[in-house]
Amino acid sequence: MSRAEQREQTRRALLRESRRLFAAEGYGAVGLSQIVNAVGVTKGALYHHFDDKMALFRAVLAQVQDEVGRRVATTADAEPDPWDQFVAGCHAFLTASADPDIQRIMLIDGPAVLGWNEWRAFDEAASARHLTDALTRLIEAGVIARQPIAPLTHLLSGAMNEAALWLATSTDPGALADTKAALTRILESLRT
Amino acid sequence: MSRAEQREQTRRALLRESRRLFAAEGYGAVGLSQIVNAVGVTKGALYHHFDDKMALFRAVLAQVQDEVGRRVATTADAEPDPWDQFVAGCHAFLTASADPDIQRIMLIDGPAVLGWNEWRAFDEAASARHLTDALTRLIEAGVIARQPIAPLTHLLSGAMNEAALWLATSTDPGALADTKAALTRILESLRT
DNA sequence: GCTTTCGCATACCAACGGTATGCGAAAAGG
DNA sequence: CCTTTTCGCATACCGTTGGTATGCGAAAGC
């Protein structure tokens, strides 16, 4: 195996196991020794690839955010109508964020480890950007009333984040449908 | 000074300094030595009053949540009309959560340190309970459409939490007013 | 006034994140 | 080919942290 291949493989393995452990036990509860043991390397390898534990988490978070962003974007893009794109994207986000592993990394530990500012930058780059874009288009098209976009983006983003967290712990089988219905009612209220 | 008084005084001082430091630097970045140095005691005193670092954070969080809950409740109770109570309570929550210190403890570190489940229990006991109560009354009174309350509670709670976090970093002086306006529009949409 | 209680200090430990250095194989150069 | 350099990673080590076990001295009970 070439040196570049070996390097890439080790890096991937570190990211894979870190993600698994961070999701299962949380950032604070996972030691670096746990990670390197699971991968079968030593801390030397870890610090050769990442500056510190926070950088490792950053890489894992970027990966998770990217996945969620992709799912939201592809689902939304499948709809021809801008309004349907918007609603479909919101629903796709709820569905994608249903995974407890994704939640722990993206919604729980993310803000605490990186601080809210940096976490926001990640979220903006991955999924909230689509929300802003959609709202902008809908306002330009006159589908919803002209109004400041940023407050609305954060209200909706927060609503969906918290709803996703709640859904993960809810035992009610109809909870997802009820939440989507309530969210849809709120979204509908934005239409002119 | 009696022994009970001394005990109480030490405990209060520990809570006060912990809250200050947790708010300023975050749970993870604050060491127990920092806290006991700031108070002028030793770790022996700290561990005499609290089981561990997490229990100390729990006590601080309970205090913060209680304060916010009180502010929301008193503001809401000042309004005679149930609908006005509801809107006033939501606005009061936004205002109370504007403090970055409260945010760091209540919204950022809270879920990460305690896990979402335990954090939710705290939030439920302090402020989200008022939201649930208000929504229940409004539905019973026929002011808003009959619908499942839990999903709506979490959507609104999450919207306000995230909006509060955003407001703290926003430089736009009109951001608070814009957010309250957008929130009010969403709330209005719930009316029958 | 004698004993008990208890609030807190002292001294210590294991584990953790992080660093400095060494090694051996793959790549580069001639 | 053989030499030299590169570099991916291992080894060994350090300071700090959360947490514990024990000791002490003053207040509280009898």
C-alpha cells in the first residue's frame, strides 16, 4: 500500500471511530485512548492527523452536517415548486435529524464544544443556508410576505432542531406526523 | 456565626462563583480549582456540599432556570387575557434569555452536560411548563385550534431558544424587534 | 466539661489531553 | 541499485484535572 493510501485509511478510520464514540457517549465522556484503541493505532497517529481533540470533533461535525445538508438539498430539489421545495426541505431536515447519533453530535455537543458562534457557522454552511435561500426566493416571488429573513431563519431552524430532539425521545408513534403537521401549519401562516 | 449559617454562606458562595465562571468560560473550561480559589475555600468544601462537578452545575442550572421561569410567569400573569398572557410570556422569555450568561448555562452547556433528557426535565419544570399550560388553556378556551400540544410546545420552545441565542450575537439593533414581530406572526397563525 | 458532630483542609491518586522524540519503511535523487 | 530524505506513526513522558481518603478543630448536644 502506498503511503498516501495508508495515510488516508488511518484518517478515515479515526474519523469513523470518533464519530461512533462521540455519538454513543458524548464528546466529554470519550477519551482519546478509547478512540485510538478502537482504531488500533496510538495517540501519535491521532495527533499526526489532527491538532487536538477539538479539531477531531470539528472534522466529525463537518461530516455529519454535510450529510444532513445533502439530504435536505436533494429532497428539496426534487420538488419543482418553490413552496413545495421549502416545505419538503423542512420535513427532510426533521427526518434526517431523527437519528440520535446525528443529534448528539450536531445539536447537543456541537454548540457546547465549539461555542455557539462557530457552531452556527457550520450549521449555516450546511443546512441553514438552504433555509435562508428558500425564504429569500419565496419572498422575491411574493409567496410569503416581505420581512427580515434572518430572524425567521433562526426561529424556524430552532423550532426544527428542538422538535427533532424531542422526537428522538418520544414514544408516541404519531409524534412525527403531529410535529410535521404543526410545522406545516406554522409554515403555511407565512404565506401571503 | 452559627454552624448552619456558615454552611449556608459557603454553599451560596460556591454557587455564586460557579455560576459566574460557568457563564463566562463554559462548563468544560472551568476547573474546580478556579472555583474554590475564587471562593477562598478548598476542594474539600466543594465536595462536602456537592457530589461532583455535574451536581454543582445542576444546582447552578436550577437556579438560572428558576429565575427565567419566574420572570416569564410574572410577566404573563400581569396580563388579564389568556391570549395576551401567552404572547407576553413568549416575549418575556426572549427578553430574559437575551443575557449571554444565562444562555451559556441554560441553552448551550445544559443539554451537553446533563444530556438532553435531564435538561428537558429542568426546562419543563421551569419555563416550558408555562408554555404547555398556556397552550392548553387557549385550546380549552377555543382561542387556538385543538391539536396535539407537545409538538407545538417543542417547536415554539426551540424557536425561542435559538432566536435568543442568535439575538445575543446579532449586531443589528432592530433584531430583537424584528424577531418579536416574526414570532408574533407565527403565534397569531395559531388562532382559529 | 466531656463527647459527638460536622464543616472543611490536607494530601494524595488515576486518568486525561497534550508534547517531544525516536524509528522504520516508503519515496526521492543520483 | 544505493543513498538520502521524507513522513506516518509509535513510545515515553508531563502537567492538570476531577475525584477520594483522611485528619483536624470548632460548634453543638448531653
